[in-house]
Amino acid sequence: MTDMTIVPEQLFLLGNLVIMVAYAAIMVAIVVPVYRAGQLRSNKLAGATALIFFSCAVGHGLHALMTYKAIVAASAIGVAHEHHEAAGWSWPSAVWDLFTAAVGVYYWTLRRGYGVLLGGGVIFVAPGMQNQLDAADARERAARDVAESHRATLAAVAEHTDAAILGVDLEGRVTAWNSGAEAIFGWRADEMIGRPVSVISDEAGAAEQKEILARIGNGQRSVVYEARRVRKDGSAVELSVNLAAIRDSTGAIVGSSVVARDIGAAKEAADRQRALEERTHQAQRMESLGKLAGGIAHDFNNILAIIVNYTEFATEASAASDEVRADLAHVRTAADRAMNLTRQLLTFTRGDTIQPQDIDLNGAIAEVRAMLERTIGEDIAMFARPAERPLVVHGDPGQLQQVLLNLAINARDAMPDGGTLVIEADEAQLDGDELNMQPAVAAGRYARLQVSDTGEGMSAEVAAHIFEPFYTTKPQGKGTGLGLATVYGIVTDGGGSVNVFSELGVGTTFRIYLPLACAPAGVAVPVARTAAPPDGDGRTVLVVEDEAVLARVVGRILTGAGYRVLAAGTGAEAYAIFKEKGCDALLTDVIMPEMSGPRLAELIHERAPGLPVLYMSGYSNGLLGTTRVLDEEFPLLEKPFTAGELLHRMHETLTASEPAPSRQSEPA
């Protein structure tokens, strides 16, 4: 009887144990794939389902435990219970356990036809919905592919653009460096990644970079500015820079993107365009003033004719009065001065009668020198340097003489305490792109007259107006303001141009360019150098020029010819660059503030005695030699010069300093 009462209790115990294990297995089947997908916390529905099966497993485990205790207690006292409730179970509990077991079996059956979906918030998916989910997955993958393709295209554009694109963190270290940056600065990406961005700046530029990065770090969205930076070889580069903040996924600023463009060529083109516009405006002003002056001169001549003739009549009628005749003589002298003034006006406006013919400039210089020796003054040393061969131009001899006299007299007036005056003639080859030519002229061969002095010089503001009629800086009564206007009118009427170079306290050089006429028979005409100058072969040239526009032009010419350029604006700056980086040649202006070109060359030659030096100057070689500013044997490139002249002279300077090749055989 006892065995019969215990069998249902044992079955109840066994059933609860089996159901507990099954529910625990289902819980594990849910939790394990969710855990592997990293969604144990985020997939809340999966977690809740697992907890339900866990609680059921615990409940059945408790039923089994209570039944087991009841069976053990009954066996201990040897009593058989008629009622199942005394043994720790009941028929309703058994029926409920059977029901929950059926639910577990049903759930496990469904798992064979349903897949586990580890998506956002969903565990199970019906087989009929799989196609929709697959289509959604395909659309998501396509969108990711498009986004990835877009990022790859954007990265390719950023890598291969001509602009320098950099990534910089808030501490100023480079985090990205594209091929455009390599081309502009000369540093490779592997050389710059992780290094401070201040590597491409001088001391002032590094402070500027630090201040701008601080502004970006403090929340400023972007910064746009222009700056001067330094390439790997030490040469300067003009840049337009755009900085923008870089933010991470949380919105915090972690660095900045930098887009830099080389604007050196653009600034040079803008300078040339501005110079061209100024020359055009100058020509328009001169044309308008010329028409006005010409009209005044013609009307004034009529008035002067009346004054002169009636003065003659009065002189004849007053023969008995010496005082009246003396007064009339003063009137006639003033009238003669006025007639000379109108003659200059008519010459300036090309309204006077001229008789053009072929003129040898050497002969014209000799005539003017003979005239000036009697009037120039003993405290002024005058030198005349004719050309090595006859230079023939077509023009009016009187007008050419007037040009030289006006320039020489202006030079004399600029040297009240004495000085040096040099008049020279030679031949020049122009390429049509020279700066400060008034007006601009076409490329070709020209005869060049140079009148140089060591006088007071002119400021840039004064030099901009010197060719305007009636403009003068001389005291009242000392000048009419027509001398240089007349020079300009004569030269431009003959198809020529004028170039002026002047510095306050140093002196002035006027260069007159006139078209060459046919050379006389039997005279050899030198052929301009047309061969391309040799390549620079990466040799380093230290360029010292205090005028920024010209320095950029020279640097661009040399760089384009294969030279490496180190640029400096003063002698002291150039000497510091030389001590740090050295160079293969020095190209320096002669006269500069604080330290002259020859003095700079002396300091450099103390460290490198054989270093080649090429000087450049707006003053003529004749003037610099006679004033002992520069010995005549030193190579001098006179401004304005063409690109070909610069490159040929630089090559000649480097070649002349190279030692002769050794004839000794190489060791075996």
C-alpha cells in the first residue's frame, strides 16, 4: 500500500525536475545568442523572455524540492498517506505542471520554424516576414555601400587636390597630410604626421598658429587668413589658409582641418595687373594733361606775340629815355622766358615741329657733356660712358639733346652739396613684362640711355607724379614742372619708355629706352641670347631683396629654373639664414637699409670665401663704380631685368666660381 501511494509522488517529482531542466535550457538558448551579439542589455525583450523561463524553471524546482522533502519525511516515519496533499503535491498542481510542460514543448517546436532575430528590440521573426527583413537588410547594406563610396571619393579628392589639406589636433600636432601639402611644403606625410605644425612656420608664424588653434578650441567655427610659411628647403611661401573645427561623435572639438593654397603666383599676377592699371591711368592722365597744356600753349603764344611785338614798338619809340628802354628790356626778357616755356609745352604735347633723323647716341652724349662741363658746377663729378659700338635711333636731335639736358639739370639740382653724375649708353633686350616701365613697351632690342646721380632721391609718392605737367618739388620760382613732362612726351612720341629708380638719401637713375634704328653698314650687331639658360640642378640661391614684390618675382623665376630659393628681406636676416642653412650662391641688392649688399657679402665670405655673389641694383654699374659703392669688376644685374637675363647671369656667376677640372687620373 505504501508503494502505491509513493509512485504518484515520485512521478510528480520527476516531472517537475524534467520541466525545470527544459525551461532552464530554453532560457540558455535565448540568452547565449543575445549575449554573443552584445545585446544582453540593449535587447530588453529578449531579457524579459529569458527571465520568464528562468522564473518558471525556479518554480518547478521548488515544487520538486517540496515533493522530495515530503517523500523523505513519509519514509522516515513509515506512514502511507491516503491524501496526496500530505505528500506535498495535489492533482491541480500536477495538471498545471503538465500544462506548463506542454507550453515548453510548444515553444521549442516553434523555435524550429522561427529564426532568432538579434535586432533592435525584437527576438523572434516569423518565416513569412523573412523576405521583408532581407529586403530591409539589402537596402541598409546598399546605403552603407553608397556612404562608403562617398567617403572613399571624398578621401581621394582630399588626397589629390593641389591645395594642402592638413589635420591638426588641439595641441598643434599634425594628424593628416595630403599630397598637396607635400607639393607645397616639401615634407612627406610620414615626416610630418605626429610632428608640431610649427615646423612649417617661423617664430612669428608659430605664435600665430597657436593663437588661432586656441580660438578654434574655444568654439570658433572657422578662421580665414593669409600667412607666410616656410618650406622644407627654407624658402617662403604665401598662403591663403582656412581653418575649421573637427568634432567627434559627442560634438566635442578634437582638432581642426586646415586648407592652405599657394597664392604667391596670384599675388604676383595681381601686382602686375595693378601696375598695368596704374600705367594705363598714368597714360590717360598724361594724354588729358597734354591736350590741356597744348591748348594753353597755343593761346599763350598768341598773347606772347602781341607782348613781344608791342614791346619792340615801345622800345623804338622810347629811344631818348634810357630808363624806359631798361624797363622794356626786362619785359622782353620775361617774354622770352615765357616763349621758352610754351616751346616746352608744345614739345611735351608733340605740337612743335620736329625733324626726325638717324642719331648716334654716343655723339649725342658727347655734345651734351661738352655743354654741361661749363654749367654743371665744380662740386659735381661728371662721367660719360658711351656704348661700345654705335647705337642709332630715329628722332629729332634737338629733342634728344633736350631729354639729356633736362635729366642732367634735374640731377644737378638734386645735388646742392655736390655729388656724382653719370651719363651712359648701351643696348638692352626687353621681354615686355618689365615692371615700372612708363609706358609699357613690346619685347625687343632697345637703345638705353641712363642718367644717374647721387642726389637727394625721391619717395615713391613723388616718383608717381614727376611726369605730370607743372608738378615740381622745387621752391617757387626755381622750376616750371615741365622738364620731366617734356622728357616723357619726347620719349613716348618716339615709341620708347622711361624707367625711374630712386631712394631717398641715395640717388636716382633714369633709364630711357628708345627703339633701335637700322645699324650702319659694317657694324656688327650683337645677337641676343636666345638659348634657354641651363637648369639650376637644385643649387640653393640666397635671394636678398627688400622690395617684397620683386623678391617674389625673382624667387619664382629661379624656382622655375630648378634652383632652390632662400629669401630674405634684409642683410641681417640673410646672414642668419646663411649661418643656419648655407647656400650655393648669393643674389643680393646692392643698397639696402641697415646693411648693404657688399657688406653682407663680406660677412658671408668670412665663412665661405669662394661663395659666388651676383649683385642687382636699380642704379647703373657706372654710377656704383664711380661712387665706390661697388667695384666695377663685380658682376651686377641692372634692374629692370628679364627672366632670361637673370638666369643667364646666375649661371655665369656660378660657372665662373667653379674650379677648373683636374687632369689627374683617378686612383686605381
